[in-house]
Amino acid sequence: MKCPNCQSRAVRLNGYPWYICIKCEHEFRREEMIQELVDKFMENRDTLRAKFTEKHPEDYKGIVTEVVKLLKGTYEYSNLDPDCIHEIDDGDYQGTLLYMIASTGYQPDNYWYVKIAYGSCSGCDTLEGIREYGSNPPNEEQAQEYMTLALHIVQGLKKLEG
């Protein structure tokens, strides 16, 4: 395991998944993707690819929403609510979007989140770079890049604990 700060070797502390860097002594938690969600995404990726070949996603929230719709029905995560996704954006022309996804039902008590960094132009923003400001339907390369972005969203999805 490498330290996210200095890339030096880190060792596991008592109480996995916590680690400490042997050089800078930074303590951090190993964030792991939820494999069950990745498996569900991979099983149903053709459905999402079809959507991305029809038209360009409007924004990151549109991609997050489609991902959540795709993941609905996964055993433990069957209650992700694609109609209850909240976007937090404290950036200006660039920053980090935080998406909070509630569980279904009245007064949800479970939430998931994913963070997405964005930029101000096609050179520094993934979505704008894929879209290329064109109005034509997505080509095959663009559809594949949208799928890669969607997979990264799935891999970054975490359950809010505490």
C-alpha cells in the first residue's frame, strides 16, 4: 500500500482498513470499491452503452442518475433511489461535485456518495472533453469514454457510514 500524500510505503494499523505512512506518518483509510456494484455494472453495461450511443449526457448528474438506475436491484443496494440524488457543488469554474444518493422510502436512513472532480473547459474537464461541444450523436469512441466515466463513478460509490 502506498501513501496518497508522498507515495511512500504504508503499513496497516491495528483496526483495518487504516494505514500509516512510514515516511510522513500520514494516517489514511483504504477506500475500496464495492465489488457487488461493479459486478452489477459489468453485467448490465450494454443497457447503459445503448443510452450513451443515442445522445450525450447533459451533465455529471445525468450520468450518476443512469448509473444508479442500472444498479437498482442489486441485493444489498436495491434501495438506491435514482429520484433522490442531491448535488453539492461549492466550486466555481472548477471543483468537486459531491453526489449524495438516498435510499428509497419515506425518510431514508441510508445514503451513498460519490465525488467527481470537474474543470472549466474541455482540456481539464472529462465530460466536456468527451462531448467536444458537438451536437452530433456520440460516436463509438465517445460512447466508450462515457462508459469509462460511468465505471469510475461506480468504483467511487461509497456508503455513508456513521
